[in-house]
Amino acid sequence: MREFFLSLGMSLILAGTLWAADGDILAVNGTNGLESVAFDFSTRLGADFAWDLRWTGTEWVLSFPDDAVVVDHSDPGDTDLESDFVMLPNLRLTNIQQQGDLLTATLTPTQSFKIEAVPGGETVLEGLLKTGAMLAIGTTHVAYSEPADDIDVTSASKSYGTVIPALAAADAAGFRVDLSFTGDTIGGVNLHDLILSERGSVQGTLSGQVNAIPEPATFAILGFGTLVLARLRSRRLR
């Protein structure tokens, strides 16, 4: 019976820590759980702005220049990915509501999310960005940061460095691929008042992250498997 539970515990831990796609192990970190797979991005040095929020006459649209946002760090480190261009899709703002000193709005993408080696060059990752929520905080700050499964990866270059294949494997394995970003307006434009006025435009700077997050069920499997092994060890020491 002890051998059965030992096998069960090891199987549960392996099920929670080994995620493979075409033979590539995504993340194994001994008994400490899953390693992170993520990259950070920000406004490219020399870019005039990283986002533009503009009233079209019927709605607000948040857009991002193709050459303004780049990967500046990754975990694990990946020299192939770093300095590549992050192509965030145009986002329509709807359902704008005022809540005290901040505004909330639904963000609806009109294009896919991409990472390109150079603008207009090889697309190393592409995915569908889901509808999300945006916060306009105070007067000059925006944030898109609710943890969620934001990106469904539709294509990826499996031989491009380490992070891109790992993110694709994570998505295929059921991980949440989360996108978050924050930004500030340029020139101190009052974003709150501008949005409520339904006219004009504003530009700003940007920083953000994409990372793979295990679903809660993954942690449950890991926890139960570890509990089984711990119970067996405690019995053996008595």
C-alpha cells in the first residue's frame, strides 16, 4: 500500500510540474514548483510615445505605434527575444464608468497581439487578446492589470530562443497567459477629464509584462501530491 501512495504522490507532482510541447519541458524546479516564464516590455528609447488615446467622433480608441514598444527583460533570460518589438492591438473603449476619482472601461481588441523581430519582419509569436478592463487612475495614469487568461497563442516560432516556445507550451498546457501594462500621459494631460469630455487625444509612455500563470487546479495537484509524500515520510520516521 505504501508503494501505491508513493507512486501516486510522485505522479501528482510530475503532473503538476512537467508540461511538455513537442518534447520540450516548460518548467521544472525540483520540489519548489514551477519556474516563471515571462517578459517585460517598455517604451523604446528614442520613441516619442508608446500609446495614443484618441476620440474618433463615436468612441475612444487606444492604439500603439509599431516601433515604440520593445522587450527589455525576460525570465529566463533570452537574448533572441530581448529588444524585439511588442505589437499591442488597437483597443476600443466602451462601457466607460466613473467610480470616484477613477474611470473604468471595457477594452475590446480589434487586431491580434504580436511580437516581431523588427517592425514588419518575422512574427515570432501571435495571439488573440481577449476583451479586458482598463483603469484610468487619478489624472495621468492608466493601468491594465487584472490577472487573467488574456492571450490565446495562435502561432509561435518553436525554435526562437527559450521564452517564446515556453509561452506557447504554457498556453497549450492550460496556463493563463496574462498581459498587464501601465502608463503615464505625456505633458501631464488630465486623462480623467479628457475621456469624459469625449474629444481630443493624448499620448503616453508604457511599461508592462506578459507571463504564464498556472491555473489554481495546477497548484491543487502539486499541493496534494506533496502532502501524500510528506505523509509517507512522517510514517517512515515513526
